[in-house]
Amino acid sequence: MIRTAALGSAATLITGTLAASLLLAPSATAATAGRDGGGHAEAIGVQIAAARAARTGIEWKDCPADWGFEKPIQCGWVKVPLDYAKPFGKTIELAVDRIGSTGTKEERQGALVYNPGGPGGSGMRFPRRVTTKSPLWVNTSKAYDFVGFDPRGVGHSAPISCIDPQEFVKAPKADPVPSNEADKRAQRKLAAEYADGCKERSGEMLPHMTTPNTARDLDVIRAALGEKKLNYLGVSYGTYLGGVYATLFPNHVRRMIVDSVVDPAVDNIWYEANLGQDVAFQTRWNDWQDWVAKNDSVFHIGNTRAKVEAKYQELRAAAKANPIGGVVGPAELIGFFQGAPYYDSSWVPVAQTWSKYIAGDTQALVDAIAPDMSDLAGNAASENSNAVYTAVECADAKWPTSWAKWDRDNTKLHKKYPFLTWSNAWMNLPCATWKSKQSNPIEVGASAKRGLPPVLIVQSERDAATPYEGAVSLHRKLGGSRLITEQNAGSHGVTSLVNPCINTRVDTYLLTGKVDAKDVKCGPHATPVAPAAAKSLAKTPGADFPAREELPAVR
């Protein structure tokens, strides 16, 4: 008891001295305090937490067997404050994993930390790009340890929940496209109940589930890894996390790649961002329908976009009247079909499954879509991911509370962009009745004047989840950054696709820090090849798609 008290006093004295020195000489972090709804307390708190983590380090061990990571991947924990304004208060532990660089000691450049997006996605599969020998990452893995982590609230890192997982995945759910006001009232009730469930099941965590806090966690992880500066790859929402990190810690960045970019403008986070997605998803949905029509000799769905769309509406109507296999209704169909606008790697399997259904194979569609109620772990992970998505977006910004505004905006959008609009609206509606603190979004922006090195931005022109304008916006806000545009393409997560114009520049940047003298425009990666159009799909350029662990998290 006496020894514990003495150690506690010593620790307080050490960190207190550190805090005093930081107050006398504010860092770039302290200078940005208040721009994210936080203040000087959070700015000092993260420096205290990072100093503590640097002293402690990470105790790397073999990963728990049920985590699913093969040797030589190792796992560990990093302790961070729940509330950075109270660095000596309650802490949570973040799960991290790594695989060491494969090159020589002279080739090693440190750790490369990854976030796949979401919010709510786990980066823990990132080291598997080495164990699975992903060809796009061979050069980079010689220079860097690949490090993944579960952000706060995700997976193994103090996971949050909003509803019983089995209830969350249960199907069929109500058709997202309302037929009348009664349908809208029912969806509003479900959204409010979900918000209440988040407060009831995870209330203590909710005020602290913000992107700035995750960025602070990232800096603590950097310190725990023994890295003076951060090497970072962020995809999808991970680009917003990267932009916030670059704003709060510009002189802590060594190399940063952001891929498929969220527009970080204050007035875009997050309500407007989701409306913008509805427009972009419709564009990419149309692209996929055109491709299906072009390959009608393979799929037999329709030889024009109009005919393919008519078949889709026919499928929706049939599923609404009588859920396929008792479990696949319109909501489940949208969840399945939105994979095609997200990823080119989904173009063939989605079309094949649909084609089989039209040919009479109902079970293929049910097997591809229906939830597996026996997969308790998988269902819990899905519910957790959705809970974090909701918690972060609701906590990051103040959302409209007027149902009239939601109704007006989404009714108008649905007329021209019907594919995803109402589904997206209901997913985000809990933020209108959120029972926890909502912050003001951070004003993202930094440059070399504040110590930020060139950031590499990669974006496809027709991305559905993160429209192209987001990359242009972030490019303007990060001085000295370079933008690589993949023209006439729209897959989400460009750095995981085979496109030498992009791949070589990503390697060059990570290995040397060099960027082009000006922005670059690259041609598209290979268009997916319908199976009957080639002797072997695996031998065609269109088969060069990422493995599961390389796909960014989706919502």
C-alpha cells in the first residue's frame, strides 16, 4: 500500500513536471487547441499520454488464437485516456498488431500505421498484406513494420454497442424506401430507439468517440511504437482521421498517404457528406448497370441500363411482397447490391449471383445475402462496427434535429438519386436524437510552415463513397500535398488496385519521401472482365483485385 502510493506520487511528479514544461513552451498541438471543440487541456493531455506511452512501449506477444492472425504477426496493447482533458483519469486499452519489416536493417524506415475507414473499421488485418504476400506491398514491407490497430470503441479496444447483435442482423428489415408517412414514422421510431440504445449500453464512451480523440490515440500509438514521427496510410474515413491528425500534429508527420478522401470541410461533416454520397452512389450504380448491359451475353439481365434497372425494380418489388427465402427483402438487397458501386471487385460476383437468381437459382441469392444467425462473433463485430460508425459521426458534429429538414432533403434527393438515399438517411437518423455531446468539427488544415511534409492524396474520379471533390478540398487544405487522380474509374480504395501509374508513385513516396513536381493524372485500372469473356478470369487483368484485408471499411 505504501509502495503503491509512493509510486503514484513519483509518477505524478514526473508527468506534472512534463506538463509544466509544456505549458511554458506550447507545441504545435497546443497551438491548435480549441479548433476541434477541445481545448488546452486535451492538447496537454495527449502529450502527457504520449510521453507515458513512450516510456512504457508495447509488450509484443503472439496474438490470441481467436483473433485470427498467424505468426509472425504479434499483438499488444496501448493505454490511452478515455478523456484527454483528464489524462490521469480513466484509461482504455487499444489493441495493436504488427509484423516486422522484411528487408535488411539498413532498409528499415520504421512503422507504417494503417486505418481502413468506417468509422468503425479495424486495421488489424493490415499486417496480413505481408503474410499473404500481397504483391503491391512487397517493396514497402521491406522498409516498414506494418502496424494495425482497433480504434477506440472498435473490436478489442473497449468495444461499444447499441443493440443486441442478433437483433441487429435479423432479417428481413423494413423497406428503406417509404411508401407513405406511416413508413417514415416507423423508421423514425427505430432510429430514436437506436440512439437510446447507444446511450444505455455505451453512454460513458459516447462523448469521447470523436475523430480528434482517435487522432490523439494515433499519436499515443506513435509514441508507444518508439517513433518520433508517424508514417500513416488512411483509406476512406481514414483520410479524415489523417487530415485531423495532420492538423493537430503537423510536425509529427513523416509520411502520409490518404486514399479515397472524405471532404473535411466543416460544413460537410457529416450531414452533408452523406447527402453527397447519395448522388455519387447513383452515378457509380449507373456505371455498373452499363457494364452489366454490355455483358448481357454473359449475365442475361438486360442489354441496356434501363432494362437492368427495370429488372432491379422487379426484384425489389418481389422481395418486398414476399421476402426471398423468408429473409431477403428490399433492405437486404440494397446492402448486397451496394457492393458493386463501392468496389469493382464486386462487379462480377454481384452480377453472377443476380444472374443465377434470374435463371431460377434462388438459393444463391439467399446464401450471399442472408445473415448467419449462428455466427455470434461475426454478428457482434457487425453490430459493433455500426455502433462506432454512428457514435463517431454523431459525436463529431451537430446534426439537424428537425425532421422536416431530413424529410425535405431526402425526398428531393430520392427523386433523382433513388438507389441509396433513403437507406442512407435512416442509417444516420439516430444523430438527430443523439443523447450525448456533439462537438464542432475541426477546421482541417496545415502546411510546411507548421512542419507538415508533403502528403500524398490518391483518388478515383467516380468514387461513390467519397466523391472526388473531397480530395480536391483536402488538397487545398494541406499545403504542399500532391493529388494523384485515377481518371474514368470509381473503385473505393485505389492504393490496393493494380495500376502501375499509381503503384510506383506510392512506393516511391513511402521509400524516398519524394512526390511529383505537380499533380498527376493516371488512366484507370483494368475494367472487370465477365467470366465468359475470357478462358480464365484469374489470368485476365480484370482479376487483379484486392484481397479482403486490403479493402477499406464500408458503410
